[in-house]
Amino acid sequence: MDPAPLLDISGLCVSFRTDRGLVRAVQDVSLQVRAGETLAIVGESGSGKSVTALSILRLLGEAGRVDAGRIVFDGEDLLALEDRAIRAIRGDRIAMIFQEPMSSLNPVLTIGMQVAEPIRLHRNAPWKDAYERAGELLERVRIPDAAGRLGDYPHQLSGGMRQRVMIAMALACRPRLIIADEPTTALDVTVQAQILELLKELTRQANSALILITHDLGVVARYADRVAVMYAGSIVETAPARALYAAPAHPYTRGLMASIPSIDGAIGARLPTIDGQPPDLARLPPGCAFALRCPHVFETCRATPPALMEAGTAGHLRACHLDADAAGAAVQERT
Amino acid sequence: MQAYIVRRLLALAPTLFFASLIVFISMRLIPGDVIDLMLAQNDIATGQDRAKIEAALGLDQPVYLQYFRWIGGVLQGDLGVSLWRNVPVADQLWATLPITFELGFLALIVALTVALPIGVYSAMRQDTAGDYVARSFSLLMLAVPGFWLGTLVMVFPSVWWRWAPELEYTPFFEDPLKNLAHMIVPAILLGLSMSAVTMRMTRTMMLEVLRQDYIRTARAKGVGEALLVARHALRNGLIPVVTLIGLQAPLLIGGAVIFEQIFVVPGMGLLLLEAVFQRDYPVVSGVFLVVGVGVLLINLAVDVSYGWLDPKVRHQ
Ligand SMILES: Nc1ncnc2c1ncn2[C@@H]1O[C@H](COP(=O)(O)OP(=O)(O)OP(=O)(O)O)[C@@H](O)[C@H]1O
Ligand code: SF4
Ligand SMILES: [Mg+2]
């Protein structure tokens, strides 16, 4: 069988206490990421991608609570660790890249300082050595005249350059896992591909695993080994990237794919919209969360939530009551 | 930076000019004038005496001429002579300014040492008991008028413990300890009254900053709470707080007037109060001129410190 995965999330449930009541942002999510592998998480806005990612490093903040589940990284249960121990992992063995390069860097600190900081923290390196290494890192992310820019402040850099700085920062301690939460959504379409190529190339070189959260199905096809599709806080389908594209098994995934012109289409193609709205996470329906928008909905869907189950090939799971044959037929009909 | 400071100083000139004009004119609008007071004091009340004194003091001329004579003198470094004491105004200012400066400086230190740590603590522990205590304290400080607090400190300890604050002024360079023993009570009271707003502002700004994306980035790098505040949050949070301190400068001076009177500190506040009651126009104008320059210089210092706190400003 497989060796133990690098990251093993099982049965993760996260909720937020809000004025509207308890928002169940993530329900019973299980994910595995193997060393060196790239896992893409896709789904509409609000489907729980960021919350899942933030839970791994325990960065949810005061309002969010993990109600159930385990997150095992490299043999350690992250949710059970002392604060000090999780801090030792953050930025060292697991690094994170955020969506907004404009606001994710500290405006009053030089980029050299910000890239050097994790090296200083986790390697206990003197500032001088950490800065030197920061210079090398900025060069690796292809910032022109890297050494000369260590003293620059974030406002002196463009969005794309800042995201390069974020990548340099994430790579600083050669993490085993990098979580990139929509790293290019805020960038110009022309810059998006460059940044993703860079991220992919550098994670491959460092043999880091990558969790790539994205809205963009083109990105998934091009960069991911495995894909998890999230809807309303749950994983509705997960498969090796090829298998998913060859035979999407969940009506939601199919809806998403139906409107992309071609799989290797341009990067920057957003998730096409499917009619209707995702359900309110504070008032989830009793059955399948997709029932209100699903073209194949039938009685069972409204009463019982579907569980993730094998759908044809190995490692391809989906959560849908529709039987496999009928699902295939439905695809035929639509195309 | 130097060019910037010079430019700022030049820009101060028109502001100062208008400020002096307003002070000069408004003094004449206060009912009752200096001659009435002098006559009343000396029990002489004939129209002839009045005209004589007016002419001697130069008050028989139209107000605008008086103003130009005054401003002409100021430009040559001559602030005129007190109407009552026959002492140059400049001498009186030189004697009192350092005392008020010391009071203000001590008060500022008190205000910052109280406001910043408590404000930061309050923000880090939002909605805990400690936060509520800190916020209630600052509300209390906001609500209690300074003169009332000063009077309490004067009266109650002496009734309860037969202890009263020192009321005798000793110059700092004669005996620093004795000087501080006198100044510390008004400085603490003035500082506390300033700290209320500063503390609330620090708390609000820190809460705002702690919500920012770059704080999450720092956490994701493994930065611990203490470093998070010291390195990542405080400087961002302080930018608006520094503005507030600049805005509070006039309040500080207003507070100095009150506390100097209660604690008999022979500073500029006391000088001003006396001069206003006596309608000693040149002294009042002189004090306001110094206050005006002082406030503008404080604001200049605030601007300069922005450059240090905020790299965006530095690069403009
Ligand atoms: N701090 C919070 N307080 C309350 N609710 C929250 C908070 N953070 C997230 N949520 C809720 O959790 C749900 C999932 O949010 P999440 O940020 O994970 O979505 P996402 O899939 O990352 O979407 P996007 O593509 O827009 O980034 C949302 O419906 C949101 O309302
Ligand atoms: S369970 Fe039913 S409603 Fe849900 S996706 Fe499958 S067919 Fe559609
Ligand atoms: Mg998100």
C-alpha cells in the first residue's frame, strides 16, 4: 500500500460563531497529500477552501473552531500540538502563500527583513546570514537586481513582484508542504501564468508538496496531480487530475467543466457559474447540499446526505446518490 | 528631509501671522480694558489721567497701527514690554517657558507610558476583564475634568493622611529632586488626562492592525505574540496615534494652564492667566505667539516622525 501521506486530514469539521448562528464552513473533510505531490482544491467562493487551509496551520482566529477531525502532518497531530510547537512548524515545515499580495506583506518592513525573518526564527541564523539567504531567495524567484532590492518596501513593488516575495518567503526554510491559497487571483492575467510556473518549478526543485487552492480549472489541469472539489464545506469529488478530467463523476464538477472551452484552456478562465446560489452554511439542507441546483436531483437527495464513495477507478471518489451508469448517461446527453 | 523641514517651516509663517492677528484682535474684544483696571487699582478716575496713560502705553492709536507696531517689533525680536510690570515680555517668556516645557514633557512621558502598554494590552486581550477595566479607566479619565481631579489630590490626601502635594517651586538645576517632587503630581494628572484618548486610540488601531492580512502572514511564518506586536503591529498602529498626540498638543497647553494654577507652578500658563485678567496685551500676545510656534513645531515633529514610521511617506 501507499506509504503514510505527508499530510492526512480526516473528518475535519470547522464552524464559525456568527450573529446569524453557527456557520458550518467545513464538514467532514478528509484529504491526503503525499510528499512532493500537488493537490488542487477547487470550488466556488465560500465553499470552505481557505478555512480548510487555515485549519492546517491553526490560523483560523478567535471566531473559528475545529469541532472534529484530525490533521496529521509527518506523524504529528497538528490540532493537538502546544502553541509553541505549532509555531515551530509554521513557516518552517509548512509555509503558506496568501491570495492578496498587496496586503499580505507588512508595509513598514523591508522585503529583505520579511523574507529573512523565518530563517532567523527557525534556523536561529544571525540577521546578516539570514539577509544573505533572503537575497539568494529573491534571486531564485527572479526578482531583477535581487540583492539591491532587499531594502525595498512592499509599496515599491508591483503585485506580481510582491507575490514573488511571498513565494521566496514561503520557500525560505525549504518546507515539506506549501499551501498556496489562490496565489494568483488578485494578479493580472498575464502575470498569473508566470507566477504559477515559478511556484510549480520551485516546489518541484525543493521537493515540497503543494496544496494549490484555486478558482481556475485551467490551473488544475496544468499543475495538479490530484484534485479535490469542494462544495458548501464538503468535498464532493476527489480524483487524480487526469481521471477527473476524463470522467467527472459529480454533477457539480460536471457543471463546472461543461462550460470550459477546453481543459488546457487559457489560465485565468474562472469557474463558470452554475445557475443558483450555494446554500447558506448556517442553514444547510438535510440531504445533498447541491440538491437545489442539481439537474439530476431525486427524492433520496433531499433526505439523505450522500457519502464519498468510489466512482469507477481507484482513488476516484464522489459524494452523489446518482448511480454511476446513469451519471455517465447524463454526461452523454449534455454534450 | 532637510529641504522638507525647511519648506515646512516657511509654510508656518502665514499660519503664524494669522494666528497672531486673531489673538491680537480678540484680546481687544474682551470687555473691560487695561486702563480701567489700572485706574480702579489706583483710585484715580479722571478723564485726563486716562488719556495720559493711554498715550503712554501706545493704546491711543487705532488697533491696526498697534498691531503693525507690535508685529514689526516681533520681526526684530522685540516682543514689547509688560503694561503692568515694565519688564520686557521676552524676559518673562524666557523665564516661564522652560518650566511649562518641563511640565508638558513629563506629562507626555506619563501619558505614553500609561497609554501605549495598556492600549496594546487591551487590544490583545479584547473583551476580557482586563480590557474592560482598562477601558473603564480611560472613560473615567475622559469624564473627570482636570481641575476637579487636581482639587481632589490637593484636598483629600491632606485630610486623610496629612500629606499635601509640594507647592513650592524649585528650579530644576538648583535641586532636580525637589523640582521633580513638585512637578510630578501635576505632570501625572496632566499625563493621565491625556492618556485617556491616546489609550483608546492605541487600542482601536491595534485591533485594526491585528486584523490585517500581513499579521496573518507573520503568524503563518511562526512569529510569536510578543514579536508580532513589537515588530509587526506596533509601528503600523502607532502612525495614527502619533497624529493624535500632535492634535493633543494644544490640549496639553490648556491643561498646563489649569494645573499650573492649582499647583502653583510658575510657568507660562500661570503667566497667561494673570496677563489675561490684567488685560496685559503684550504678554498675552507673546504667550500665544510662543504657544503657536510650539504647536506648529510639534506638528512638524509629528510629520517628521511619519517619515520614520511609514516608508510610504519617506519615499514621497
Ligand atoms: N472569520 C470568519 N467568520 C465567520 N465566517 C467565516 C469566517 N471565515 C470564513 N467564514 C465562512 O466560511 C465559509 C467558507 O469560507 P472560505 O473562506 O473557506 O471560502 P473559500 O472557499 O476560500 O472562498 P473564496 O474562493 O472566496 O476564497 C464562508 O461561507 C464564510 O462565510
Ligand atoms: S446527490 Fe442528488 S442532488 Fe446531490 S449531486 Fe447527486 S444527484 Fe445531485
Ligand atoms: Mg478563500
